[in-house]
Amino acid sequence: MSTTLHDTETSALRRDAARAEADAARARADAEAMRTRRPLPRRRWPGLLAALLVGGAIGALLMSNHYDDRTLGQRLDAGLAAAGDQVRGGTAELRQDAREAARDGALATERATANAASAVGDARITTAVKAALATDPALSALRIDVTTEAGVVRLEGPAPDAAALERATTLAAAPDGVVRVDNRLVLGGAAR
């Protein structure tokens, strides 16, 4: 039994040694490949292109100076005057744009305020009409839907008789801000 154990350990050690030697050989091959690898060639065209552009700009400047009879001070003054005109035109345009933006903002705020006031007014009217209908003995047991839009009150649902229908119209028209009542109550309808 001891011989079998010894043989097993020996074979395991041999396998480990073989693996280590194979790893070392791979590492040597990788190192050799790294040493023999040539560096990438440098690209020269970006530098040449930049030099060509700078040379072209200098040549254009020299040619423009050759045909311009003004002195350097006169050319500088003309350039500054042109830049000043552009700045003045740009600031006038910016002022106009700012005025238009302020006007548009004011109109948007005014519309939003009017819409909010209308919505609050409509909600107030709806609440007042529902409260008035709830206090009426003939209408309080019925499910009457009340909606208000731009001051127009719409009533929908059942009405037990013509007198209750007329009473609902009168109650709905009572709150301040009601423009008109659209009574769509159905006679003889049962409570839902």
C-alpha cells in the first residue's frame, strides 16, 4: 500500500513539473516575441498637412498684404470698425430677441393665470351646485353628475319628475359665475 501511495505522489509531482516547464516555455516564447516585435511606423501625414495649412495661411496673408495699399494701422482700424459693427448689430438683435421672449413669457403667464382662475372658478361652481342639490329633498337621494367648464354647468342623471328637473336647473344657476345651465337630466329615471 505504501508503494502505491509513493507511486501516486511521484506521478503527481512529475505532472506538476511538466506543467511548470510548459508554462516557462510559453513565457520565454512570449518574451522573445516582445523583443523581436518592431515598433509601429510613425505617421507623417498629419504633421505635413498641418505644415501645409500654416504655409498656405501665411502665403494668403502675404498676398493680401501685397494688394492692399493701406498701412497696418488703417487695416487694423478697418477691422476693428467692422467688428464693432457686427457687435452692435448682434446686440440689437439680442435686445429684440429678449423683448420678444419677455413678451411671450408675459402672454404665457397671463394665459396660465386665466386658465388656473377659470379652473378654480369652475371647481367652486361645481362644489356649490352639488351642495345645493344635496340640500334639496327631491334631488338629494339621486345621483346627479355635475360638471362645469368655462362657467357652463352640465347636469346629468335621473330626475323623478318635471318639478325636480326645473328645481335642479334653478339651483344650478344660483352660484356666482354660472354662465349657463345645460340640464341633461332624464325624467322618470331611477336613482343609480
